[in-house]
Amino acid sequence: MNGLISDCGKYVAENKDREGWYDVSTLKEPYRIEGKKTMGYELGEQFGGKLPDVILYPTGGGVGLIGMCKAFDEMQEMGWIWRRAAAHGCRPG
């Protein structure tokens, strides 16, 4: 399809029910953020529960950053880390 990604998203939203499609775009499906949490848990493990002050993460739709922050919240709640890292997304290019 010619156009911008937003044009494609609009097309999918308008036609998914009629075509029997399932919309898996950013933040539209239930498991992507849960999968992205793995990055946060890996950082917690690899840094021995002492996260760096700042984590810079190249982001597109932001789901990876959301997942890592969710993991940090969960780890802090369980007492695995004592403070969260400041996570900042940056758009490549």
C-alpha cells in the first residue's frame, strides 16, 4: 500500500472485521509488552539487581521501553531491585 504507516493502520482498522484480520500493531495485542519485559529482567539479572542510573533504548513504537519499565516496577515490588533506572527512548535517525 502506498502512503504512511498511519494510512496502513487506518486501513487495517477499517477493514479487519470484514476481512477476518487480527490487528497486531503496536499496543493492540495483549502479549507484546509481556514479551518485551524480558529485556528489563535480563538487565536486572546481568547487573546483579543494581540497574544503571540511565538506560537509553532506541524506540520505534515504544513497546520495548514500556515493557522494560513494567519489568522494573515488578522487580522493585518483589524487592529484587531497590530503585528503578531512568529509561529514556530515543528515535534512531
